[in-house]
Amino acid sequence: MDVLRGEVPERRPVWFMRQAGRYLPEYRALRAEAGSFLNLCYDPVKACEVTLQPLRRFDIDAAILFSDILVVPHALGLDLRFAEGEGPILQTVRSEDEVARLKVSQPGDQFKKVAETVALVRAGLAPEKALIGFCGAPWTVASYMIEGGSSKRLRAKSVAEENPAWFADLMDRLVEVSVHYLCMQVEAGADCVQIFDSWAGDLEGETLERCVFAPISRMVKLLKARFSRLPVIGFARGIGLRQADFARATGVDAVSVEDDLVLSDVLATLPPAVAVQGNLSPQELLAGGGAMREAVAALLSSVPKQRHIFNLGHGIVPPTPIAHVAEVVAMIRAAD
Ligand code: CP3
């Protein structure tokens, strides 16, 4: 929170995307008990426990709400399931009628379950630890809605470029409902929020500005109008050297950076009030050893702790050894 507010932190903060997940045996046990990933997401006691699990193992500085970006389309009335080994399967939205049917002004109980989880986590979390709320950005969520699941997003990309009225309408509704959803999380106890635009790198030029920069900019304005001191982290994955344009266009307090960029190069281009988050490669964390240690050391020496939240460039992958995560945290602490 100090870094996000432009203050000097006591120590370099660190958390990991997907820090709660299948690489932890205690996660797999609770997930099995819940029966499915979605049952786990909508069971506040279990979701709270899963959120806190990584903080019991590692000396990290933040918990991220355990949930998923597809909770939003689910709450808008679309069928959703997670097929083992296949990823999400979501009911599609591809016309004006289907957009009109979305329950934007009366989302389902899913949001309430998530807010209950947030409140339980905040109550169970030490006061010096931050609780990060999140949602998917309109473009990434819209692409899942158009495609119906994981894909190369060719259909979604051509819709974005052609920009039919129903697509613009869908994006507007996603801005509105996502802000409502994040505000619920903040009211329940989230200290800051991250907006995940995992597929931002699909788009370029005017389409990137219209579908990524503009909707996130509107979200940040609406969020800050409601909570003036709420820090917002933006993760526009894959936009390369446009990170500084993204930061300026949206007003986010930090950019989360994928691992194929050099973090210090990105930092050098950013406005002075914007911090960087990232960007150890998940593959390097998985492999461990000398290459991992060198990559961590390079990050620590190339960006100052008052502008840096240590993280990965993307989520922890399931086969990652727990000892590698512990080793990275120990290196960060030793360097403070
Ligand atoms: O980071 C965290 O620890 C918080 C929890 C979190 C999850 N998903 C849990 C999850 C967050 C922040 C997300 C965001 C999310 N979900 C994104 C954006 C970030 C990114 O990864 O790019 C996206 C694109 C999704 C959609 C999604 N959810 C997919 C494509 C999948 C299947 C792929 C997979 O890893 O199995 C999920 C499932 C999912 N979300 C899991 C977890 C822990 C795995 C579920 C399980 O089998 O237990």
C-alpha cells in the first residue's frame, strides 16, 4: 500500500499471481472437498481459507481474494462450468438480444458470496497485510463471453475491430457492472484492486485504445470518484512498450508487467507517481536454481523498492515446487 501511494515502504513488498492454487497440497485438498472450482469460489469459509493459505507458508505482504474473473459473466446470468483439464466453458454472447438479456442491474447472488469472502479474509488477515480485490477488464471478460471459453480469440478480435453496436454496448455494461463489483469488494474490506486485462496484447492501435485504455480509464475514474484514495493496479498483459501510454491513459497507480519486458526499462518510461509490479517469469520460478536466483537478483538491483511490488509476469503454474517460492521470498527479504 505504501508503494501504491508513493511512500517509502519498510521492505520491498511481494505477492504472487495465482498464489493460491494447485501447486499447494492444502489447496488441492480443499478444492477436492468443495467438489468443484466454482463451489470453492462461492463458499465464503472455504474461499477465505484458500485465500489465507499462502500467507501461512510464505512471508508475503498481500492476500489476493480467491475467486475468478468469470464470476462477473456468471452473475450476469450466463452458464459457466470449469471442465477438468479444459478450462472454463461459458455461455456465449454474440448479438444485441443476448447483450440485452444480461442482468446488469440485478446481478445474481455470486457477488454477495464474494463480498462475504472478502469480509472473512479481512477479519482473518493481520492488519499490516494488504487485501487485493480484483476483476477482469472489460476486453478480457468480453472475449471469454464472445468465445465461450479459452481460445485464440479470433472471433473476439474481429468483433472488436468491426465494433458492432452490441459489442460497444457489452463493453459499456461490463464497465458498469465491474465497477459495482469492485466497489462491493472495497466496502467489504479490500485495500486495493487489480484489473486483469490478460488479453490486452491481442489488440493494437485504435482498437487497443478503444477496448483496453478507454474502458479501464472509465473504471478508474468511477472507482476514484467513489473511493478517492483507492489504489488501482492495471495488468495489461502483452502490450509491450505501450505500458506508459496505458498508465497515462487510465490513471492506474501501478502497472503489472509481463515477463518478456525489462522491468527497469518500463519503469523509466512511467510517470513518477506510477509504480511497477512484476515480473519474474513463472517458468523461471518453476525451474528454480541459479537462473532463478540470477533473475531475482537482477530485478532487486534494477528497480528501487519504493517503486516496486515484486511479483511474477503471470500466474504460478501448478507444477511449481513450493521451495522455489520460499527461496524467492527469502532472497527479497535478505536484500532489504
Ligand atoms: O491470483 C490468485 O491467486 C487469485 C485467484 C485468481 C484465479 N483466477 C483463480 C483460479 C485470479 C486473480 C484469477 C484471474 C483469472 N481467471 C484470469 C486473469 C489472470 C490470468 O491468469 O491471466 C483469467 C484469464 C481467468 C480465467 C480462468 N480461470 C482460466 C482460463 C482458468 C483455467 C486455467 C487453469 O489454470 O486451470 C481458470 C481457473 C482458475 N482460476 C484456477 C484458479 C486457482 C484453477 C482452478 C482449479 O482447477 O483449481
